[in-house]
Amino acid sequence: MEPNSTKYQLNRGFRASIVFYYFPFFIILRAEQILSIRKAEYAQGKYGIKDKSKEKLLFLTFYDKVKEERYESKGNYDNWDAAQNHIEDYIGKRKISFEDIDEEFVIGFKKYLNKKARTK
């Protein structure tokens, strides 16, 4: 097709109109992708911004809620329940918030599981 032909000009105009029609859609789609990536990075603490409201939430209250939401089968539920029992045995009567769960807590819980919480 020659660049000066009418058919070429119409075809070129049609392609341009398609690009301009879908261009905002692709920008919005890309912006949503970037936003979801940034939200995930924020949730993982990449930017060093802490959500103080989550720190005050009691861990076992949250865990119990998630355990109930994740019920898929009796076996799966029993796994969640057994893990909760081990956590409760480890912390005793203390009320543990997310603020209290740090590297030291996790290492201590791991030691507890390896020594005192052996299955029979």
C-alpha cells in the first residue's frame, strides 16, 4: 500500500483511533498493577511504615478468626487448632499482641516446639 493512497490513510487513521481509544485503558490497567505491587510491598513493611492499629490487636484473637475462616476440612481445621494449642501452651496466660511478636518470640517458640511439643 502506498503512503499517499486513500486506503492507506483510512487504515492509518483507523489504527490511530484504536490506539487512542484503548490507550487510557492500558494506562489504568498498568496503574492498578503498580498500585497492587506497592500495596503488597507496604504490607510486607518494605517502606518502614508501621500500622500501629495492628500492633495492639491480640494475636490469638486474630488467629482464632483466621482459623475459622480457613475451615476447609476437619483435617485442615485440626492442624490450625493444634498450632493454636501449641501457641497457647507456649505463651501461658500472657496476652500477646502483634507488637510482642518479634524475632526473639519466634526463636523461643521454635525452641519450644523442638523440645517440649514433640508429637507422640
